[in-house]
Amino acid sequence: MYVTITPQKLGSTFHNSVADLVAYLEKENDTDPTSKYNFFFDQSRDIVSAEQVIQAIDQNTAKLSSNAPRFFSLVISPSKRELEHIKASPEQMQKYTRELMKIYAKNFNRKIDGHPVTEKDLFYFAKIEFQRTFKEFGWQVKENASYIKKIAQLDNQITQSEETSSIKKLQKQKEVIFQQIPHKLNGEPIIPGMHKPGDQIHVHVIVSRKDRSNRYSLSPGSSYKSSETVLNHKKIARGFNRNEFYQHAETLFDKTFQYNRNPAESFQLRKDFIKSPVKVYKQLASLPPDEKQLAFRLLRESSTQILSPMLNPSQTKLAMQAFKRIQKTLALSTKSSSIGY
């Protein structure tokens, strides 16, 4: 289970309104105009219109400075194996999202009107999406990039060439490079914007920076995990524990759907891999055979690559190179989950 939290994008090209994000999340509505999943949902309502979302979030910004995020965005992305377990059910994802937002509220180390923060204090709206596309920063796209660039250069040379023999030679070079492209889908190179195959259900959540009463600021990007500060001679609790939230997200999934999580799927392992990939590698290699085989397959699918558990001395250098690539990939993934506000 991958959950990320990002603040509203601020800058000259972005507006204070949530309208741009809402419009982006409406992009799949033409696929099935009659589907109830064209609408947003919240803790109690299954159908909330885009207009209602924009009005609610944009008006819930009392006393926020011009450079402070008005809202935060959560993306809840089950793995392929997790989606298979729940049969890619949008109903189950809606159920899970509502329970997860209860945990989101509990991870705020503060009180509102004397009581701990609960989901009733949150002002949020969620929308289920069924498709994903490959992004420019995706590892398949990045590894294809140099080949795509060479092909584009050859196409340019072919266009400019007037000699038949030169054109044929360039065409052969182009064919050779095309065959070398490492990542393809239905025979075509994977490029940005191409739809990913299989079930891709995930959930986007827009949650207001201010609580439902529009009086308290609830920032999951606080740099303080669980502490107190003194304001106007009063002790004030502050902070949001992101690590606990991510950990509880997968625990909730396992408990709700009776899911047997392999060690390679855990949030803690991804964190440990960044610090010591070899140590984690040895840990997985010590698992029982069936569980070990699944662990390495899952790790290979979630990383750029992973070598076979059966290493010999001549493969050590190659293994370390692979570990470093995996470490970098997981570090970027973890970084995208922390927001720094």
C-alpha cells in the first residue's frame, strides 16, 4: 500500500482555488457518464459534485496566509497484489478510504475544543480513479529515454537525407535501436502518457488545511511529530506523525480485508532498504522458500530490478549496483510521501 501526502502547489502558475485539481480529477468522467464514481464522496455521502467540492474547500480558508497551502492531497495506491485480493472493487476502496481518514485524523497531536481530532473535524472529499499513465519520472520511461532520443535523431537525419543508400542505412540503425528498447507495451515503447495495463484503481483525497469549523489549522506536513509548544502562555500540542500514519495504512488494509502481507510489501522494509539494502536482502533470503520466492518477486516488481537470491562471488559488484538503484528508487518514493510543511 502506497500513500502519499502533498501540499497544494503554490506559485505563479497555480491559483489559490482547488478548481484546477478538481478539474484534473474529473478527467475520467467521459469513460462511463452514468457511473456514480464520476462524483466525489466524503465520510458520509456517496455523491458530492465537483462544484460542491470547490465551494467547500475554497471557502474554508479563514486566517491562512497567502503562501500557506489551502489544502492537501492524499493518493491511496494499492499494489497489484492488494488489488487482486479485493478484486479491484471500488466499493472496497471507498470503504477503506473512509476508515483511513479516521486514522489520518487520529495522527494529529492536538485537540479541537478539548477533544482529540476525529474524522468529523476533517473537511475532505475523495474520488476513485480507474486508470494510470506512465509519467516522465517513471523508471521504465527514464530507461527508455536514451533509445527514444537516438531514434528521434535518426528520424531527423532520414528527413534531411537525399541519398537512398544513406536512408536505408539509417533505417537499419533505427530498427536495431528499436529492438534494444528495454520496456515496451504491446510492442510499443513505453513513453509518458501511455496508459498502464491491468487494474489501476486508486483514490485521490482533497482535505482542507482548516478543520470543518474553519477555526483550526491541521497540517500533516508539520515538522513536529508529537510535541508541545507554548503559545500565549498555554501549552499547545502540535504535529502529525507521518511514519505512524503510513504504517497504520497498511495495517488497516490487512485487518479490514484479512490480507496476508509479505515482508517485502511492508512500509518498514522500504524504509530499511534505503539505509541498508544488503541487510534487507539477507533478511528476505532467510525466509521460508515459498515466502522468499514471493518476496523477491514483489521486490523486483516494485523496484527497477533485483537480482536472483542465488548470488555467486562474480555477481557481487553487479548486485551492489542493483541495490544502489533500488535504494535510490525507494528513497524517491519515500521523499514523495513527506511534504515539509
